[in-house]
Amino acid sequence: MIGLRTKEALATKKAQGVKMGRRPMDPAVKARIHEMRRSLMTLARIAAVLNEEGVPTPQGGACWRDSTIRVALAQ
């Protein structure tokens, strides 16, 4: 029953034009991450640089993690 209600609610939101899921990463930030990785920076160092510069995460947060960098590189 819960699954059915969830499915119906998501279909309603989609019909209303509401975007679901995570926000996409800024293409400029994504390109910069790829550039830093090509220069042989570690994932942790890339995250540290973005944190030091105050670059917001794709979800609007303030703390980059190596796992977020890994996801960006896989896309």
C-alpha cells in the first residue's frame, strides 16, 4: 500500500512539472574537477581545494568529500 501511494505521489509531482532527484553539477565545476584529476591530484586534495575556495556542492552544501568528487568523475 505504501509503495502504491508513493508511486502515485511521484506521478502527480511529475505531471505538475516538479523536478525530482538530485540537482545536476555545474558543468564548469565538473570540468575543473576533471582537470585537477588529470593533473594527478588525489580525490581528497581536490575536495580540500574546493572547500578552501568556498565552492558550493551540487546540493548547495559547503563541504566537498572525496566521495562527491568520485561521483563527479564517473559522470
